[in-house]
Amino acid sequence: MELNLDLTDRTVLLLGAAHASRRALRRYSHAGAVVRTASTPEEARRALSRPVDVVVAVADGDPAWGPVLTELRQRHLVVTEPAAAPGGQIILVGGGPGTAELMTLGARRALAEADVVLYDRLAPHEDLDELTHGAELVDVGKRPGRHAVPQVDIEAMLVDHARAGKTVVRLKGGDPFVFGRGREEVSAGAAAGIPVSVVPGVTSAVSVPAAAGIPVTHRDASRMFTVVSGHVPLTDAELAHLAGLGGTLVVLMGMGTLQQLVAGLHRVGMAPTTPLAVVERGYQVDQATTYSTLADAVSTGVLTRCSSPAVVVIGEVVRLGREAPAHIAALAEPAGATSA
């Protein structure tokens, strides 16, 4: 349940066992309320000797609350809330390409239920305090060439928080299972006997090209697309296979190896006139797209001016991006496009 009320200086009486009402306590406190708690019917009756504005009843499963709530509803506004999860759990959440507007309903629901959020740099994190109603936020973001928190430590933090009975959300950019090391974190939770669930996200492999008006498939231009990690340079055998596939090539995390990629594809026989685009900072106000061709990208060095985060698109569909209607590009309010 999302709470978007301003309860500043309002007195809220929160009814329910402490373990079940911990999330409601955080939410109403975050909304500015002065929260008093009562974990038993007897405590509730004593607490009502003082004025309250709202009574919040958490369904903790104790039948003794029934008569008390019946009595309270005759004199007070009573809001019901679900109980917090009884045991720890881990939820891997894909946050999409970086804008909160492309987070799924499932992602927002998981964040609203979280006690702790471990988030990455490329995940939409500017509004996390509001989306989580004041959950503990931990930045474990990885930057190019530097890991703020080693992966093994991230997995240990997920397990430790969940063992403490908390709902832990691991918020990632894009989709957790597309070059996101999501399966490693699932395995870490499973090995510790902790329930793990996955909320898929909108992958940047498709959405960021779309922000520039580039479809990864098109009936007249490409009937397939291949998504490649550019984290390490590709071998000549891999390059040759990619060049022979046709279709669209989408490269994620590839800015550090981009020069080797374009030179290698040129070397193994991909047509030098093949269009190429680099879409930087997709869906941000300073989004920018650089258009080139395979040959020009090698000879002019124009791509050296591009920087992470960026998605590289190679193939005939790039031509469609250059012809995209203005309303498609306007979805991301891009800063502009350049050509080699």
C-alpha cells in the first residue's frame, strides 16, 4: 500500500504486534505523523485516553482485536493496513533504463514494501525515499572502472538483512537478468534458505534505442536483434559470427571497448556503410545520439567523444532513427543528435 498523505503533526495510533506493524510505523512516521503504538487490545484502550486523529489497525492475525476495532469504529476513523512479511525475503527489482516513469507497477509495489533497498547507479534512485516511505537506502552503485561495493559483499548484505527479518529490495537498472548478475544474487539467497523473487524491468537494450526513435527490429530492415555485453573485447570468432548474422546488434556496457568493436567488425567483413548510433544517457534530460557508419567510426574517431552510460546500436534500423518523427524523440527530451 502506498501512502501519499501529509500527516504532519497528526497523531496516529498504530495497533498491532510490533513485528507486523513495523512497516506501517515507518510509513506513517515518514508522512510526518506523531505515531503512538499499541501491541495489545489493553494497550490500545489505555492509549485512547489521549486524543488521536487516526487509528491504524494492522492485521496481525490476533482475533482479540475484533471487539476493540468494532468499538473504535464508532468513534474514530480506522484505517486498516496489511501486516509486514513475517520473515525476511529478497526481491530483485528491475528499475528500467533510469527514469522512474518506466518503472513497472510491480517495481513500485516492491519498493513500497521494502525495509532496505540496495540500489545501483543506473537505477532510478532520486525519489527512493518517497517511493519507499523512508526505508533504509544503501548505494552499492558500480561506476566504470570502479566497484563501489564488491559483488560478494552485496550478496552478503542481502542475506544479512533478510536474515534479520527484513524485506530487502535489490534495485537494478534495466532488467536484473540482462547482464545484471541477478542470477548470482538469486543463488546467494537460495543458498542461505531465504525466499527470493524477481520483478523484471524494462531492459535498456530495447528502451534506450527506442528513446532515440530506433526500433531494434523492423519489417523492412531487421528481423532479429542480438544483445552483446561490451564489458570485455570480443574475439575475432565472435565478431565474425556477429557480422554474419545480419539484423541489429545492440551493445551494452560497451563504451570502454567500442573502438575495438567497430574496428573488429570492419576487419571481419561487416559492410563499411553499416549505420551505427550511440545513444548516451537514455531518457535523461541531456540524452544525446551520435550517428555514424562503421567505416567513419573507425577513421574519424568521433565516438571517442561519447561516454557512459550509453547503448550502441549497429544495423540498418539506425537509419530509421535518423528519420524518426519528432514526437518519438520528444519522449526523452533529448539534448540533440550529432553525425560523424
